[in-house]
Amino acid sequence: MTAHDTSHETSHDISAYETAVARYFEAWNAERADDVAKAVAAAWSEGGSYTDPLADVSGHASIAAVIGGAHEQFPGFEFRRTGAVDGHHDIARFGWELVSVADGSAPVAGFDVIALAEDGRIRTVHGFLDRVPQA
């Protein structure tokens, strides 16, 4: 093995990941369409993408539409991070649950991996669903 030269790589400290993830949850938890649109633009870079088992979209409008769909399917729920954010280079991962504000139940849970753009906003999201409601 040879020594790895890291001088040319982009590195972030954990606060950059924490900030990106906080903006991500602000977008997912915004309730009004215009608030979702603003939060998506703050969280994702231009041309950013979101991919999970149910969606594969690019661009702010399409991401906002996916978020709107989640709110329609689960009214009265909010997304909450579970555990710490872990990251290296421009990539971070974190867990989340979709929690009922009324009774605290969490029928949906997952795990997301994000890649950051140079401006600190999210370039890509790859989401995984660990728990989903039984049909």
C-alpha cells in the first residue's frame, strides 16, 4: 500500500454535515408549499437529487413535490433524526423516523446518505427505508 495524498480532497468538519442535515430536516418538516420550496432551495444545490425506493428525482421543484407527497400521505407527522450524523469527505449518513406529533408512533424509519456540494448544500441523497407500514 502507498501513502494516500489527501491534499487535493475536499474535507468538511462535522459541523458542515450537521448544518446540511438540519437544513434537510427543515425542508422535510416545512408545511406550506412556499416554505417547502424555500427550504429545499436552502438545503439542496441547483440540480440536486433525491433517490429512495419510492422516488428518483432531480431539481428543487421535483424534490419539493416528493416532500409534499409525504405530507399528504402522513398528515400530522414530522421527520426526526435518530442518532448522530457521521461523515467524511463530502459524504454523511444519518438515521431518521417519521413520527406522529399526536401519539409519538413512528411507522416509518430509514437511513439516508448525502453528498455535499462545494457550497455546503446537498448534491445527492440516497435514502433507504428500514421500516414501513404494513399494507
